[in-house]
Amino acid sequence: MNCKRFFTSSILLSGIFLLIIMETFAQDDPKVWSADNGDGSFTNPVLHLDYSDPDAIRVGNDFYMVASSFNAIPGLPILHSSDLVNWSLIAYALPRQTPAAIFEKVQHGKGVWAPSIRFHNDEFYIYFPDPDQGIFLTKAKDIRGPWSAPLLIQAGKGLIDPCPLWDTNGKAYLVHAFAGSRAGFKSIIAMQEMTPSGDSLIGEKRMVYDGHQVDPTIEGPKIYKRNNYYYIFAPAGGVSTGWQLVLRSRNIYGPYERQVVMVQGNTSVNGPHQGAWVNTVNGEDWFLHFQDKDAYGRIVHLQPMIWKNDWPIIGSPMKNDSKGEPVLRYKKPGTKVASKISAIPVSDEFNESSVGLQWQWQANPQYGWAFRTSEGYLRMFCLAAEDSMKNYWPIPNLLLQKLPAEKFTATTRMECKFLKPGDRAGLIMFGLDYALISAVKTDSGTFISYQQCVNAEKNTNPRETLVKKLQSTTVWFRMNVDTGAICKFSFSEDGINFMEVSPEFTARPGKWVGAKLGFLCTTATRSNDAGFINIDWIRFIKN
């Protein structure tokens, strides 16, 4: 045997094997969560991730979904699927939020509320509300962008959940709801004509439905036209306790008939509502909606939909009734394009030119928060927080992602290059309460720290325990999440032997969003230079 050839081939095979391993971690891992059963059926939810207030369309053989993003940046996520079951995150329509002076600071629960997406005149339109500013429009020829600068088409507080309709007579309309916290009233649906270009409103705004009596907190309207009927699909009754309502009229301005078309029924899917009616090229009708799952956020379900007497029934039809209840397992939609089992990315090797699309900041990012290095690390600098902060609730430079499944384990490896006492970096589970395992530099050395903070939004002080003095600058942090969002944290100095810290922590959602996990890197004092961490990777596995 030619030893040199054998040695070269061995190196080549080893390199290929290493690339396969790296690619496995760098791409999404469908084993963390997958709705596709691989046998022509799916199990709900199709996305066990916090993509609240989903809206979706079909363009040709492709389905596109958008969702609320609130204060997280980049914002307005855009997802793609060819079968409504397997989704990929492909882009964001909003790289920054305006006005910049406001969104440089964390604005929990503000920003982008329920958007809608439509394809009109060979262009994608996204209408989205900021409840403190009004209704915006952004457009793009390519779904991946670039997206136009957001245009404020109607200013006003409390204008939420806009959705357009281009009618067959050439006219255009916009339907929307009202947020009681800003407008001072709620539970009504309003309609107004738009210019055919869809970039400004004209005429008088009219109330087309009042839900106070039987459909309180009606919101999130989506408008469609079928068989010369105008349909407004709208959730009512509250996020976690409500039902899916459909309104119907021969006239765009009403009066509208009502019918409840989906309820929780005998299932565990609470408050099943707010979403999008889509159809396939084969003529099947489907409905995407969310379920509020507390710390996991508003996760996305897919329901079959049929029509009876020009009324939709969503889910599994209930006996002797005109409404349905959510399905748990069902046959996949019939499509003409083969799809592969996939999932939203969660793991990240930080070997690409930018971080994965799953990551978002808590406010408009600033230069210096993070850099990709040529060695394959993500570098985050220890930046000083405002002196008035008692905890990390207002910290803008948290790099976070959504919880990807009910049960999982996330492990990360990082190198800590701290310069001064107060430098800190670690892995955080973040919400109204948070828990943080970190390395922190003190006058006596660098220690493993474990913090828990209850009612963080009230500026409460966290409880901190210094667990162990570190002997190295390299540390592994691990977060184990179990059913009910119960979290256990541990650390290692060799990547093999992990020491668990206590007590365990039960995650809570944030402001209108689920809990998130990710990285924190701060310092206690300002100076002309900062310590930093090099994050090598973060890897997720299913428990």
C-alpha cells in the first residue's frame, strides 16, 4: 500500500467527516422539534416556537409566513414552506425600528404587533402596526428583500392588526382593530378605503363590527373574498381563552353575520385562534393559528378547513355543530412540490459571516455588541449597563432566541477574556423572571455565578451565588429545559464533567412574548477598553 496515499486519504476522509459534523450542528436539527412524522402525516404544533399572530400567503407553490416581533431586532420574521408543515426562517423585513432614539433602548411589548402579508402586482406587501405610532407598510419584489423603508400610512395610537384587500372592482381596503391600552377602547373592527397602490388611506373610517356584547376583545382581523362574500376572520374572547370567529357580508362595510368556527372543544389547545386562511394548488383549505403556551410563547398550529353553506369550519368538525376543534395529528397538505423534513435553526457554530437568523437583540443593535472573528468565534464585549439598572430586564445587548421545543438541552463553549472586576458573561433564560449562569471577574479571581431574578420588570434585585472559582478562561455552560419550562443549569471546566447549580428555575414569558435564551455580556464600570468573550458554539439536543 502507498502509505503517503493512505495518509492523505485518511486526512481527507477525516476532514469530510469533520465538515459533516460541523454542518450538522450549523444547520437546523429537526430532532429538537419536528411536526413531520415522515409517513405523510404531521403532529401539531407545526412550529413549537413563539411566532405569534401568524399571517400567511401562497405564491405559486411557496407559502410565506410573517409574525409579530415586538421589540426584538431584526424584526418582522419571514418564514417559508412548501407544505405548510416544514418551515424555514429565511429573512427579516425590518433591520431596525424607528424612531431610533426610542428603540435604542429596550421597549418591552412595544414595536411590531400583528402584521399581514399579501402578494399584489408582483410585489410583496407587509402591513404592520406599532400601537404607539400607527400603521406601516413595507414592500419588496423579492421575499428576501431588500424591503422598503417602513411608510407610516396612518398615524394614531392604538391602531393594530391591519390587513388589506384588493377587490375585484379595483378598489382597495384596509381592515384593523384597536388596542384598548392606547386607544382607550377595544372590541371593534374598522374598515377604510385605500388608494389602489395601497400606500395611503382615503375616505371615512367605518366601524363594521362591534364585539362588546358577544365577542369581547375581538381583534386580529384578516379579510378575504370568496363567492361574492367578504369574510373577516378574527379571534375573540382573549388570547388564552378565546375562539375563532368569522364574519360574513355581501357588502364590504357590512352588516356582517357572525359564526364561531373553531373552539378548544375537548382538546388541550387553549384559545385556538388568530391566523391565516391559505389554500394549496390542489384546492385544499388550511388555517394557521397560534396557541398561547405560557413560557414557550404563542406556538403555531395547522388546521384543515372545509366549507359548509359558505361558512368555514376549522379543525375537526364537532358533532351536530358548525364549528370545529383543533386536530392533533392529521394528513399533510397535498402539494405538487416535494418537501424535506426541516426545522428552524437553533444550534450555531458561529462559522458563517453572520450569526444565524434565529438570533435577535432586545433593541436596535450598536456596533461593538458582537463581531464574527476569522477563527470561527462570535466575540461579544463586556459593555457597561446604565447605573440605574438593578437587573438585566432593560439590557439591550442580550443576544437571544426563542425556545425551540418543550424539552431540550443547550450547551455552549466560551472563552472569557476579562479585564477588570465586574466583567461578566454567560447563558441566560430571560423573561419576566430570569435565571443566569455566568462567569464573573472579582478582585479575588473569576468565579462561576448563578443568579435568579423574580419580577425583573419591577426592577427587583437578583439573588446571586458564587459557586466556584474558575481555574481556566474556558468554560462550558449548559441549560436543561424540561416540560413546563423547568430549567436546570450546570457548568464544566473540561467539557465532560458538568456540575449542576441550584435551585432549578421555572421560566416565565416576557411582555407579550415567550421566554428566550441566549447570551449576556456586561461589565460593572465604564472604561476606554472592554473585556470580552469568544463564543465557540451553542448546540441543542432533544431531551
